Amino acid sequence: MPKPPQISVIGAGPGGLTVAMLLAASGADVTIWEAEDRPGGRSRRISFDGHHFDCGATFFMMPWVLEEITRACGVRLSDLVPMTRLDPMYRLVFRGKLDDLTLDTTQDVDLMASRLDAVCPGDGAAFRAFMRENRSKLEAMTPILRRAIRSPMDLVSGSTLKAARYIKPWESVYSNLAKRFTDERSRLAMCFQSKYLGMSPFECPSLFTILPFIEYEYGVWHPEGGINALLQALADACEELGVTIRTGAPVDSITYEGRRATGVVVDGVQHSCDHVVINADATWAMQNLIPDALRPKDWSDRKIEKARYSCSTWMSYMAIEGTLDLPHHTICFSPDYRQNLEDITTNLAPTDEPSMYFCNPSPIDPTMAPPGRSSLYCLVPTPNQTADIDWDAETPRLRREIVEQLERLGVDDAEQRILGDRIITPADWEARRIHLGATFNIAHNLGQMLHRRPQNRLQGLDSTWMVGGGTHPGSGLPVIFLASQTTARLLCEEAGLNCALSEPLPLNMQSSQAVQAEPVG
């Protein structure tokens, strides 16, 4: 019996864990090397004083994409972690001169249309038309999301040509929505999701109107214990499949013979393998793990420095006395949202009264905080580390802004109720091996997508593979899971393995017994 191929996966983030599961289930001998002391990557757990938080992602969408992977590996998703469908999905808060407007979003199309009509008559009908158009758009985009796009020729098949009509370089998400929705607040309700990619809706390509559509069509979910608990469950499933996970083991470099990867170096020791899968931050990994002379010319040091990058985030994880009368997710728009985004992406400067996001999971998930307390996740979008900002000096102001916003949301004595907190700044993200602290990876402008994005099989190198948000097709948990499927299939084909998940599946809602869902008010 031939010896199974040995595969080193660099990073135990969502992409690394899921590609490791598929490769192990396909017969490979897999080791994951993780720099942090626990799995999860940017989505790991932060804990203190009995309070638990997701470090990064808190929105979970399209769970059946992950279920495709777990099912192929003989694991039921519901056996890993129970999930709750949220209703409302999230609350939007628009600052006004006199009063704030709140809008609770729902998958109920009739109810959502009526709420938008209350904002501006006619925007409800626009919402229905938006849903119809983007249903077709997502169907057309599915072949691109489901396969490797290594060159322009991969875009000229019958299945991918359907997407061509939606790729409009001249049109942003915002300008697309402005043609349909009359009220500025309705437009913002449907375009802020470009921040999931770390981009401004005024710059983000219009094909990404599928992001809000996915929320309204398929829902927003909460895994019990948070995204971090889901990823820990995936790590446990990996080990059940025979994967070795080494935490506290940052990879120093990848070794090569010619252009073929032969192993990884950890703490000065080389560990040989047949293939290397990179789940570290894509451009950080290329600059720090692969010699410049070996890299494809599109990802030389010079090109990496000239590339466009997403924004960063300033984070506060707060332990709060008592319960909070806030929904699970709350997005608060800056009074001057366009200026806020220009400060983040162009001016590279702090903003007065910035936009903010809060996650308050404790009311529906008692595992997140001790009884009688709340774990509150606070996020402020910021410039990345190309900005010359002293984050130690900026942090007290941002913390005051958070407290003031909480009080506007009805949280009395907010400052006095904070029992403790932990802060992550863009400088901290950068220190954790994220290039420029750009938490959403390289930007998703059309010049850095499809075949112009780092590929699942890294161009010009043998036995070197990539997964994660910096890889085609892009950022966001469901898309990262799709990239893992693509990378696993390509690697198995090269290694002579029968991939556990051999064929791409239609990207639509599955009638699944594995996902347990209950609406939450």
C-alpha cells in the first residue's frame, strides 16, 4: 500500500481547518502548524474573568456550505455545534439631527418591504426587485465561486460567461443601489455589507450586492459559543480524522528544492512534507515564508507593497455588569457615513463619531458570560497600518466614543458597568502576522479578483497551495469554505487521491437535517 502524502497546513483558521478535514478524509497525512496557542486564527476565542468572545467574525451565513465539508468527512454539523437563526438579523441605527432611526432587518420579505416603505414609500418595491435580480446574480456567479480561476480563459466557459453581465467595472455597490432605492438610509441598509470585505460601498464592485441578498435570502446564524466554538469543534473533528494540530508553533519558512515545496521550518527545525497549504495571511505569508526569487512576478515584494488592502479594525471586548437590552447585532452608522469611509480608505485619518458595530450574544447564549453579566463585542472600522496613527493615543478616544454610543442606545451608566475589557488595535493585528493589519486581506477591487488574486494553487510553484480570505474567491466564512473545497479537490487530483468532496455542488439552500434553527426575537 503506497504511503499517504504528507501535507503541512500553515494556520488553523477556518480555511486551514476545513481543508485539513477534507484532505485527511481523502487519505492524506496532515499536520497543521498554528502560531497561536489555540485554533481559530482571526476567529479564535478571547476569554477573561469567565467572559468569552469571538476575536473576529461574528456573523455566520450559509451554514450548508460548511455542512458539505463536514458531511463529506462523515460528521454532522449539528453534532459539532447547535445553531440559531437570528430574527431580527441585526438592527441598523441611523443618526439624525433630532432623533435616530432604527431599522430591524428580517428575512420575511413582506415585512422587510413594509419597513423600508415606512422609511421611504416605494423602497419596499425596490427591495423586492433587488431580491429578484440578485437571486439571478448569485446563480450566475456560482460557477466562479465554485472553481479555480487561474487565467482569463477560465472565464470563457458557458457556465462562467453567465456572470459577465454582472461584472461592471464602472459601477460600485452604492451606485447600483442608488438606481433602485430612493432614500439614503435604504441604500446604506443594503450596501454597508461591503465592510465584510473591508471596503467602502462607494468603491466596492457592484457584483457584491449579492452579500446583502445572501443575508436576506438565507439568514444570519449564531453558533452556540460563537464562531470560535464552531472552529474549535472543527479542530476536534480534524483530530478525530487523524490530523495533528501543533499550536504555539509559528512557521518560520517554507523549504524548496527548485520550485517544489519540500517542508516547513518551525523553531529552526525542518519538517519534510509533500505539499504545503498556506492558511496564513496571504501577502504576509508570501513575503515572509517564500523567497522573493521564487514567487510569481505578480506577488513580488514590489507588487505586494503596491497592492490595495482592506481597512483594519479597532476592537474592544467588554465584560459588562448586568444584561443589555440590545439585539444580537447592532450596526450604528456615522452621521456622515461617506466622510467616515473616506477617512478610512483615502484620508487615512481618525473620524469623529465613527461607525460602530456591537455583538451582544449573552441573552441567547449563556455560555458567553457568567450569570448576570454580558459579553459585549465592539468594533470600529479604521484605516490599516498605512496610516500614521498612534493607536495607543487614539484608544482612549475610541473607547469614549463606544461608551457614548452605548448610552445613546439606552445603556444607562455604561462606563460604570464595564468590569474589564481587552483591546486589539490595527497595530496589534499587524503584530499577529496580518500584513498592514488589513483584517479583511487584500482588497476586493476587480484588479485583485479572479485570476488576479492569489490562487488556490500558487502560481509558478509546485506543491504550494493556498486557502483563506486572501485567496480566490475572497473573504467571508462561506467563501473561505468554498476555497477550501476547491483547494482540496485540486491537491487531491495532483496527489492521486480520491477527494472526499469530489464535485462542486449547486450554491443554494439545502433542506438539511443537520442545521438546527430557531428564530430569536
